[in-house]
Amino acid sequence: MAVCTAGAVDLKDLDAQPLTAKVEQVEADMSAIQKQGYDHFLLKEIMEQPTTLRSTLNGRVIPAENRAQLGGLNLTADELRDIEHVVIIGCGTSYYAGMLASYYLEQLVDGLTVDVEIASELRYRSFNLPKNSVALVLSQSGETADTLACLREVRRRGVKTLGVINAVGSTIAREVDGGVYVHAGPEISVASTKAFTSQVAALTIFGVQLAQAKGTSAQLLNQYIEELAALPDEIEHVLKNQKDSIQQVAEKYATYEHALFLGRDTLYPVAMEGALKLKEISYIQAEGYAGGELKHGPLALVDDRFFEVMLLQNDWLFEKSVSNLAEINARGGHVVAITNSHKQIDAEAVIRIDTKLERLSPIVLNVVQQLFAYYIAAARGNDVDQPRNLAKSVTVE
Ligand code: G6P
């Protein structure tokens, strides 16, 4: 029991015996939990990503020294070098952040095995963790019940656990062996946006650090370091110059009831996250699929009650995604293409972003999807910050 008076907090246990408690001061900026003129927290949180991402990167990415590293991992250089297997664990948006980052870890660290697991599945499986594994536990709130259960099980098996957490002082943050806070600030809206961006960035820094320890080629590392450093400005550019045009496109699709998001490679997890964001706040039934799976089922769904979001990246898979798009067009689909390419694209609507990033452009495309989902949900008059039936922190199964 805590009896709070103007000048004191008096703590007692159930037998009314006085308790002493260690007081920890949590730095809280009141402006961070106000809407600051925005209609919804969700829009505010999308718009503040350049700033929150800078906090994630601050002191951790130093392009002038070709260096990126996280403090607080509590791993020696030898322990870092010896890591052969990484398992990334999370739920919801944190799971998709882990999935996107897993592609970067694989690109960065030759020979590294990376698994990404949904916490509620992993905890009931008889899974095996090889020697020299490290578990990366992702959570915005640091309180998700399934993620916490996995953390405890993995620790019980003697595997090192590292947290990538937003909420300072949360249970998962206190129980991991080491890790980092992403410093995205309080996220009020149930649908997670800025935490996703910061989690992917933090995991990418981890990947660079691991690659540095293992001696990956400096050229690849420098590209990642430069792109990480440039990411906040690139997101800022898109938010500033394209917010209104994204709104215009989104509002044209606000009356549909079904949507399919497609992407290949790093854009596959982005497609899954785009579908999740849309369904959470707009209640449009949305699925995310790997582009190559189109012919294995979802193509059957294409009709006039459906729209498709096709994510296309200006890379070696661009033409493959264009073929998927053509297949949907041939069946009379309604495709919104979101791309960083300047090449000709035949779709009902095209949202082009202007970015110099190559490796990390999926993170920018995801920001476009966040705005797209927001404007559709707002046009439908939904309570976008508090979607029906959902909770911000899922602390029970
Ligand atoms: C809930 C929230 C999601 C979040 C997920 C995982 O479902 O509504 O936005 O992604 O939990 O939460 P965590 O705090 O562990 O990242």
C-alpha cells in the first residue's frame, strides 16, 4: 500500500508493516506524452521519428571514425567474436522489426545463423539453441508476457540474453544479461511506429558491431554506418515533402475492406508490418505476403473489393516485383506501388520516395506505410490511438 501525501509516499506491506523502497528517478519529459497539436498520438509519433531515431543513434553511430557500437551489451570482445547463432524473439511489431533486422545481420556477418521467433510460439516448442548462441529480446514495452516467458526460459538454459527495449526500467530490461534502450520516448498509441524504426536501427548497429568483431570487409560496414547516420534526415525529407501526397493516395483506398501487401527480400517483413499497421487501426482485413508466394494463393483473391500494396525496391529484385505487379494488373487489381525507384511503374497509384539510401531504404518505405495506414484509419473515423479490442501492453497470455 502506498499512502501518497503532498510531501511523502508512505509504503506498507499487507500487515501494515513499513516498507523501505529504493527510489529510482525516471526522466520524463511531459511534452512527450502530449499531442502537441496533432489530431492523434499516432500521427505525432510517426512525425517525430527523425528526432527519436537520432536519440537511438546518438553516441552509437560515429561515421567520422567508421564506427558503430552499442554500450551495455556486457559481452567481451572474445564473446562477441565467438557468436555463431542469434535468435531474435518478439511479438507483433517487435517481431517484424526483428525479421527485417535479421536480413541485415545475415548480410553483415558472414556465416552467422539468424532465427527470428514469435515469442508465443517459441515458448511452447522444444527448441534447440546451439552453442555460442545469443538471444536478442525485442520489446517496446518490456512487459509482454510471452516475450518475458521466452527470456526466462532462454536464460534458464544458460544462453546470454540481450534486450532491445524502449521502456526504461521495464521487467524485461531488468532481467536481461545486457542490452540497450532504443530511446524512442514514450509511445502512447497502441499501434507501434517509432519503436519499430528505432529497434531496427539498434539491431543494425548490433550487426555492424558483430561484423566489426568478426572482421567483415570495411567497405560493407562503412556503407551501413553511413546509411544509419543518414537515416533520420532521409525520413525527415519524406515526412516533410510527401506527407500530403501520401494522404491523398490513402484516402482513395479508405472504403475497401480487404488489402494485400507484397514485398520481396527486406521488403517482405516490411509488407507484413504494413498489413499489421493497416488492420490494427483501420480494421481493413490485410495480409502481408512474400512477392514470390503470389501465385501460391493470394492471386486468387484479386477482385474489385481488394487493393494491393506492392513494395518495390530499386535493386536486383525490382524486375521480379514488376512481374508480380503485372500479374495483378492482368486480373484487374488495384495496385498502390510504394517504391524508391524512378523507373516507369504501371500501377493504379504510385508513391515514389526520394532517398539516397540503398540498404536501409525499407525503413523509409515503412514510414510511408505508417502514414498510409494512418490516413486510411483517420478517414474511416476510427479511434486510431486506441483501436478496438487491442491493448498497448499485452501482459497476460
Ligand atoms: C501489442 C501492441 C503492439 C506491439 C506488441 C508487442 O500487441 O499493440 O503494438 O507490437 O504488443 O509489444 P512489445 O511491447 O513487446 O513490443
